[in-house]
Amino acid sequence: MSDQFDLIVIGAGPGGYVCAIRAAQLGMKVACVEKRATLGGTCLNVGCIPSKALLQSSENYHAVRHDFAAHGVIAGDVRFDLPKMMGHKDEVVTANTRGVEFLFKKNKVTWLKGEARFKTADTITVGTESYTARSIVIATGSESVPLPGVAIDETRIVTSTGAIALAQVPQHLVVIGGGYIGLELGSVWRRLGAEVTVVEFLDRLVPTMDGEIAAAFQKILTKSGMKFRLGTKVTKADTAGERVALTLEPAAGGTAETLTADVVLVAIGRRAHTENLGLDAIGVSTDARGRVVTDAHFATNVKGIYAIGDVIAGPMLAHKAEEEGVALAEILAGQAGHVNYGAIPGVVYTWPEIASVGQTEEELKAAGIAYKVGKFPFMANGRARAMGDTDGFVKLLSDKATDRLLGAHIIGPDAGTIIAELVMAIEFGASAEDVARTSHAHPTLNEAVKEAALAVDGRALHI
Ligand code: FAD
Ligand code: NAI
């Protein structure tokens, strides 16, 4: 006789653990299967949380060394202790993963430890045990995309998992892929003294972000000493020598050249993870990119089986997975769960940060939507000047006819926090005028948002 649940969630990442907790809050008997030794998935164990710990630590070091003197703070001989930095990162991870364990206990979610596999549409096995549920959610997340000819060993050729655990600062780090991971982790090691070269296939960085923001970002990162090889691909890595020899070619083909590195970070995207789940046996459909296909209510083509998070279509972001987890739990409880995909922010946590919500200028052009633009630079913001963080700007896009806010893009200090009011504005269907007429505390970085909203109609006051 197998154990019976109302809901079994496979995977305890931000999608799965949040779905499990919300379903338990709504009165369901819930189990969550996780094969890792700790809860929290990619995000808490090897993704969002450890990378942000290292970004913060390395930024602290960089700020003391390079920025404090301008404030009249003399720091003397500043050094860093890498094992201690890594220790801090590990403590932060442990506190977070234990926190999820506590939340499971508090909400009476059963953690089934081990790897889940479908036996039938309503039964899974974990080790030698079988468990049955009315509904089963696939929340198995994603894994990094491999690059042919560049074999990962997690020591010299690493994914993000190896790059957040290097034992020493590489002399030369080559990052393949100028996206979220490459630029965040490239920044960490650059600040700690590595020479960093980013090799990007396209002719621009962060391809999902607004083009103007991406161009400004590249300039600022270049100022920090990062080097860029755009429109370039890596075709081979030779690890026979003391250093890794990479073969580079123009993306469109052409003459090959060699670039040597001490460590190579492969960060060319992530793909849905469904290995060993037994999806074929029960007939769950996946798309050409291996993602589980779902309808607007997260239902797969097999009755009673649902999927959320990185394993389905959409941006691979923790908060997107969480929103889906909550919405699905509410749908399963007979409520009207819903995710507004037009109001999911994206943030790259470098310094300055870049943050974005809604449509980019390129997307509006491609869709033939007439729009207005309002921009305001942090150089003209009093608080940014006081901080000594004047790089970047706020850019707002609103509908030319209705003034409804369609997109917001920021490069600047704490952009990831600043963007929140614009996510709210888009969620509530606000116009640029609504934002412009909202009182913003002075002196705050968010005043740049108000000024950009005023600039949409040419009324910025401080520029
Ligand atoms: P995951 O977090 O991947 O969790 C899936 C879980 O399922 C895993 O723990 C896995 O062990 C488990 N699992 C898989 N198969 C089985 C099975 N058969 N049985 C049992 N368990 C199974 N996003 C942000 O929003 N902000 C960030 O700052 C950010 N930083 C990141 C930094 C890095 C370096 C990386 C790699 C990612 C980052 N992300 C960030 C992305 C974020 O981590 C993912 O979007 C998020 O974790 C997806 O959540 P999920 O629940 O869908 O899957
Ligand atoms: P990414 O999709 O952000 O960037 C990958 C980059 O690699 C792109 O610019 C792409 O053009 C380039 N590329 C693809 N193939 C290439 C090749 N053969 N050679 C050179 N360049 C190539 O993917 P990344 O950085 O691996 O991160 C995966 C995902 O994880 C992100 O898309 C994001 O969803 C999530 N993430 C989110 C973070 C955040 O929210 N701050 C931080 C880290 C990851």
C-alpha cells in the first residue's frame, strides 16, 4: 500500500517549496521530494543566494579599496581572505536552506528524501517506496547547457557551481556567455583581481535586456577592467597544458585564434531538467527545448500532472517560479491563481545593477507599438552624488496614445530595489503620469524614477 497525499511536488527549489507551503496553508496533505541533501533547489544552494553573497563580499572589498577614499575614509592596507569569504557564503546558504526545512515542519509538509520517478500518472517512487497523490507537480528546475568541445570538470572548466567555489583567484578567467551568470560571476572574480575576458556569441551583452541599457552596461564593465570579445564563439578547449587553450572563431566563421585561461566559466544558458523522471513512460509532452509543456493553468497533457518554474517556458528566475508555485497551489484549491508575465522583473546584481520590467524598446518597435521615452541620469540625482554612484540612468517607455507604462529599464546603484515601484506600477496598469505625480522621498535614488516619468512628457525638473 503506497502513502497517499493530496499533492506531491517533485523538487524543492523556489517553485516547488513555495508551491508545497502554499498548498499546505490551503489545507492539503503535501509531500515534496528533493534529492539534494538540503532544500531550496538551485537558487538557495548554488544559484541566487551564494552568488549574491560573493557579489556583496567582493563589492565590499572593491568599495573599500577604490571608493572610500573619495569619501575621506582612509582604509590603509586592505586585503581579503578568500576562505573566509567562501565561509560566509556557505553560512548564508545553510541559514537559508535550514530556513526552508523549518518552514516545511511549520506547515507540515513531508520532505521525501531521494530521487522521484513516475511509476504511473498518480504514483511516484522514491528509492524503494511508492507514493500516490491526486495531483503531482514537476518542479525539477534546470541545469547548465553544455558547450560541445569544452568539457566541464568543475575545476578548470566550470559551470556557475564551480565558479562560486574556486579555491583561489584565477589569473585569467575566460567567461563564455555574456548573460546573467557570466557578468555576475565575472564581476566577482574581476573585483578580486582576476583578469576577466567575456566571449559572447552575439554582438551585444544580456540579450533579453533593453539594448541601450546593455550598451551602457558594457561601457561601465569595460571601465572596471573587464574585456569583451563579442560576435565570437569558442569551438574547442585544450586542457593538456598548464593553462587551458581555447580556440576562438568569429561567430559567422573565419580565422581561428587561441586564448589561454587559468579557469573557464561556461555560462551559455540553462535548460530544463527532466532526466530520470520517467516522463516518456507516462506520456508527458515536452517541447523542442526539453521543457514540459503546460497550459495557462500549469497543467500538462496528462491529467493530474502539473509543472512550474525553470522546467517550463518563461524566464528562468526564482521569483517567476515562486509566483507559479503560489498560483498553482491556489488553482488546485479551487481558487483563481494567476501570474502576470508582463510584470516579472529581471535584475543583474552587478554594481551598478541593471533591472528591467515589461517591454524593451526593441520589443515595442518589433510589435509596431507607438511609444514615448523618458530618461533621467543618476548624475543629476542628489542621493547618487552623495553616494558617489552616478553611473547609469532610468528609462521609461509608455504608450504614445494612452501613456500606460509599457516598460521600465534601469542601470544604476541598487537598480534591483528601485525597479520594485515600477513593477507595481505596471501590475496596476499605471501611466507614466501616475508615477510622475507620486511623491518620492527626497533625497532618494527613486527620485530618478519620478524624474524619468516627468521626462516622458518633457517635464523633468532637475535636468
Ligand atoms: P530549481 O531551483 O532548479 O530546483 C529544482 C530542484 O529539483 C533541485 O533542488 C533538484 O535537486 C530537484 N530535483 C530535480 N529532479 C528531481 C527528482 N527527480 N527527484 C527529486 N528532486 C529532484 N534567479 C533569480 O531570480 N535571481 C537570482 O539572483 C538568480 N541567481 C542565479 C545564480 C546562478 C548561479 C544560477 C545558476 C541561477 C540563478 N537564478 C537566479 C535562477 C534561479 O536559481 C532559478 O530560476 C530557480 O532556482 C528555479 O527554481 P525551480 O524551483 O524551478 O528549480
Ligand atoms: P543567459 O541566457 O543569461 O546568457 C547566456 C549568454 O550566452 C547569452 O548572452 C548568449 O547569447 C550567450 N551564448 C549562447 N551560446 C553561446 C556560445 N556558444 N558562445 C558564446 N556565447 C554564447 O544564461 P546564463 O548566464 O547561463 O544564465 C542562465 C539563466 O539563469 C539566466 O538566463 C537567468 O534566467 C538565470 N540567472 C538569473 C540571475 C539573476 O536573476 N540575477 C543570475 C544568474 C542566472
